[in-house]
Amino acid sequence: MTGTSTSTPGRVHLAVRKAVVVLTAGAGIALTPLPALANAPAAPTVVAQTARAQVAVNTALAQVGDPYVWGTAGPSSFDCSGLTMYSWGAAGVSLPHSSSMQSTVGTPVSYSDLQPGDLVFFYSPISHVAMYIGNGQIVTAPHTGDVVKVMPLSYMPSYAGARRVG
């Protein structure tokens, strides 16, 4: 028989990694980010202040490399608010699927007090959200044509504030 498989080992490996994160998150087990695929940059090790924030951060980091698709909230593509909604949902926290609406949830946090898991907002009016993961880094679904990635918070223009939701 001749033919080729339509599935790639990398996609299968990524799907398995995501399943492990979701299953352990549902069981209330805090994880450090899973090892990255051989061709992907290593995810940073993040230690959050609460178990829920740890689950949200781990879930967000497990999505690194997934494509940005406007209006989606996983499990294999995300827009910015869909990523934060999905990640915090894995931790048992319900968020709306809108960056401007997410900016009204939880409690305000000053820039100097950011902790892993905090939501950070950009532009006026607010039209983008990302998750702070510590050390000046965020995990974000930036825009159409890009993928979920870790990047410095300072690279994002027009910082508008932050909220702690869990």
C-alpha cells in the first residue's frame, strides 16, 4: 500500500501535551510548562502565586505555536481574549470573550505589582489582552497571521492596565 499519513508527529505530540495539561489542570495539579517541541523555543518556567494562576499560566503556555484566528477560543486556535478565557477557564474561572469586558473583571493591579496569571490590557479603548507570566514576559495571541507566543511586555504598545482574576 502506498500513501502518506495526513497527521504529523509534531501535531500529534502537541495534541498529547495539551491533553495532559488540561487533564492535570482539571485535577488541580500545578505543573511547570511541558518540554517544548524540538523545533519550538523552550517555554519559560513560571511559578505563580496561586494554584489557579499556575493552571492558567501552564494552559496558556501550552498553546504557544497555535495560530491566531479572530473569534476563536481554542482548543487549537485563539484570538487574544479567547486565549485568556480558555486558560483561566481551565483553572475554573469564567471570563467573557472580549478584551474590553475582561478589563472589568477581577481587581486592578499596578504595573509594579504584576504577578504570573494577571491579565494585561492594551490600547484605548482596550482592544487587546495578554497574560503576564513574570520576568517582564507575556503570553499573547497577537494578530491574524501570527501564533500564540511569549514576548516581552515592553514590546506591546499602549499599555492600558492590568487585572487579577483568580
